[in-house]
Amino acid sequence: MSVQSVEETLEKAQNAGGEVVKQKSADGEHMQLGEFQDTEGNLVGVLKWGM
């Protein structure tokens, strides 16, 4: 899922009862990634293009 801010999205997921699986990391110079597990056990990946 493409987001405006990986950090904010992971924080919102955690505040809603989810669990952060992978903190924000950079993939090269053009993309930021993160992952969380929602309250139903679904693994969700988030990304932001650009730095």
C-alpha cells in the first residue's frame, strides 16, 4: 500500500491495536518500506516512493 508517511502509518496501525513487524527502512534512495500486522492477523506492507 502506498502511503504519504511510513512512520505515521506504522504508528497509527500500532495505536489501533496492530503490531509493527518491520520498522521503516530505506530501499536504495527512492523508496521507504515498513510492515505491520493488523488485529485480524493480516500482514500489510506500506511504501513511500521518494525520500
